[in-house]
Amino acid sequence: MLFLVFGFGFYNAAFATDASFTLWFIAIRMLVLVYWTFWVLYVPRVTQARAMALALTSIALFLLAGIMTEDWPLLIFAFIFAVGHSAVSWQNAVAATQA
């Protein structure tokens, strides 16, 4: 996640325009802030909705990064991550709320 949040100078080469880089720059940081906010809400009380909000935010983060940078290996693994992470998050949230 460190490389998604903090650009180290070599990301700009993947973008066709400065506007697309700016959009990526803002969108990734906003998604990370939303993710951290959901974590703050999730820790005191585990619910299925909060668990899925965390899962979907992280999925959106990786999918957006793959789409914006046109990184096909990242997109393939982001889709695999999306299926697995959403299923596991749902199962864990159901188990936590039933316990």
C-alpha cells in the first residue's frame, strides 16, 4: 500500500497525460483515507456492513490503480483478490457477529 499512497517519481511515466496522473494521485489518496476511516469505525464494533465496506474499499483501491496505470498483471491479481477478499471478509464478519 505504501507504493499506492506515496509516488516515488516513477509512476508518472505510466500516465498519458498530467491530468490522468492528477486524477490517480487524488483518487488513490482519497480511497486510502476512506479505508482508514472504515478501519476506525470497524475496530470498536464488527458488523457485516463495516467488514464489506473495508473489503470493497481495498478492492476499489487495487482495481483503480491497475486501471489507471494500465498494469495488466495488477488488474488480473486485483480481480482474484476481489473475489477472495470479499468472500473471506463476509465469512469472517458473519462468524464474528454470531459469536
